[in-house]
Amino acid sequence: MVNRLLGKSLLGLLAAGAFAPLAQAADAPALNTGSTAWMVTAAVLVLFMCLPGLALFYGGLVRAKNMLSLFTQCFGIAGLVGVLWVIYGYSMVVDSTGMIEGQVTFNSFVGGLSRAFLAGMTPESLVGDIPEGVFVTFQMTFAIITPALIAGAFAERMKFSAALWFMALWFTLVYAPVAHMVWGGAGALMHNWGVLDFAGGTAVHINAGVAALAACLILGKRKGYQNTPMPAHNLSLTMAGAAMLWVGWFGFNIGSGGGLNGTSGIVMLNTQLGACAGILGWMFTEWFKVGKPSALGLASGALAGLVGITPACAYVGVGGALAIGLLCGVFCYLSVTVLKRRFGYDDSLDVFGLHGIGGMIGAVLTGVFCVPSVGGLVEGVTMGAQVVAQIKGVLLTTVYCFVISWVILKVINAVIGLRADESVEEMGLDLAEHNERAYNH
């Protein structure tokens, strides 16, 4: 039996019945002010990853005429998804009605709506030993940053209105069900399979990466792609954004434990090691391939390592963290150079190459390095069986996300159109869509 106490996500605790108003349950855990203070901080750190971290990272990579469009999309997504999360998203992820341990029911795929509009939440409501309001906000930041990641794939060419429609539908039909399947607790589909995903390799990174691939395939290439130079307009902003993402990632990973305990130190160390090893993997591969290491390469390597270690951070030892980070650095570099060039798709800011490929590698390698014989922390599992479970989780997430994302995009394209007009693309989305410029010279 997997020792899930090592890395049980707080969503799993909630689905298992840890939500209990103090006034109604004498044996309910008392509020832990230390864990509460940390979770408030973690929620802020994850929001910091998106705004300003991701917005700066993406914004610096596009041409100056599209800089603000990335910020606009990130802010728009934050507002839209934040409201939808409270109306029904939270309930779709955490509601465990109809779920039975080891059995597959409709609610193994998606939660119900009994917690819509946060029904039943009071100031005394606890999840684990923190206020439910803090937990709701922390998980909201995950729901916000995941669709925001996708925006990098269709940067510089999707209409703002289409982007908002896509994000609303994608959050509803893809993010919430996948998050429920992996973190919904006993009876949830991937939980039944024994999939290990501490902080979002499937629900966040593979989900976002695969949706990004679908989006750039349907939209087509940017005007002038491969014929016109499209250099990043401000790599200093990109590097600053990458650094903010690295800092915020500690809230992302450690916060997924729902508080502070002995595992928190392991998660923190593994997160750091994943980033450091990812830098080395990407840097030396690029150095060998093109003769010079680049600043963007080092930043991308850090993010690749962080993506890879996200599902594994509570389950592997330091050797596993180093291996996962290093391999993600190497193979994510190859995916954004060799793979993208070979298949010819225009993933503007390499969302699939970093998050999709990195998430897949990290998820599968979690099954390799989680076993005690190689320094892992999960008792009672065999490497073969766990790798099979991890592959099943990766395949389900990939196929489900790609198919539903493709359908959503096709429907939006048929109704209002996805792509900005050629004249708008030529002028730049900042001025044409928002009547603003990032720089007034």
C-alpha cells in the first residue's frame, strides 16, 4: 500500500472528509496558525508566479508590439478564472459525492456542484488545520496559472475575445475534471490507479502543454514565421520573470502539502535541486550543440527542471531530484529545438516543449525514483507497477486534454474566429486590440 501520508495533497484530504466545521465536530483538528500563515504566503507566491512572473517571462520574449497583450491575457485570465473558480470550479474539483474507493463512477471523473458558490463554508471551516478560505484561494491560484501558461503558445496572433472564451471553456471542461481525477481523493480515477502527482505534473503542466500544442496547430504559424526574424524584444524582463517563477515555485510545491511538516523540507530541497540540475542539463546540451550557452537557455533550463520535479517532489530522494532535473533540462532543450523544427509547428514561447514534455518526463520518472531501492520515499510499491500507473495518468491527461481542447478551439473558431486579422497581427495586438503601447518613444 502506498504510504500517501508522505505526500498527500490537501485536495485529497478535503475529498477524504477533512473538511469539518469546528462547531460541529468535537474531534476536528484545531486551527494551526503556523500552517495557516505559510499557506497564505504560498497562495501569494503562486499568484506572484503568474502576475508578474509569467507575464514578464512571456512579455519579454515577444516583439515589443505585443508586450502588453501578454499582460492583458494574464490579468484577464486571473479575473475570469478566479470568479468561475468560486462559482463552480472549486466544487467540480473537490466535491466527492458519489465517489467510492476503488470503484469507477461518473464522479470519478468530475466532482458535483454541492459546493457551488462555496456553499457551506464558514469562518470556522477547516481543511486539514487551515481555514477553508485560505485553501480555496491557494487552489484558485493553481487554476489561474494553468490556463495562463497556454497563452504563450498562441502569443502574437489570437484575438483577446477568443482567448477569454477558450480559457473559460477549457477551465470548465479540462482543468477542473483532470484536477479532480488526480487529486479528488478515494474514488477519483487517477487516485484509483495509484498515480502519484504531488503538485501538478498532470493537471497543470501536461494539461497546459498539450492544450498549447492543440492551439498552435489550429491557429497556424505567425505571419512571417521562419522567414522574418522575431527576436525577443527584452530578455532582461524575461530573465526577471523566470527568476520570479523560480521563487514562486516554492509556494507552488511546498504549499501543495497543505501545511508544514517533515515532508516540507524534502519538497523544498527537491524543488531547488530540480531547478539547479535543469540549468546544467540545458546549458551543457546547448553549449555542445551550438557552441555557446545563452541566458534564455539557463532560464529555460531552470523552468524545465522545476516542471519535471513538480509531480515528484514529495516522493523522491535527492538523487531522483537531480536525475529528473538534469534529464528534463536535456530533453526539453531538444524538444524546443529539434522536435519543433522537425514537425514545423509554431509554439511561440515553447509551452509544449517546456511544460508538456517536461511534465511527461517528470510524471513518468516519479514512478522510477519514488521506490526506496533508489532513494525514494514511497513504501510498498514496485518500480514497474508505479511506472505503469504514471504512464496511464500521462496518457489519459494527454489524450483527454488534446481532444477536448481541439473541440473547444474548433467551436470558437467557427463561432467568432480565433485568429486576429492579418492587419492586426502586422500592427501588433497591443495597439490594435487594446489601444495601448508598452513603450512610447
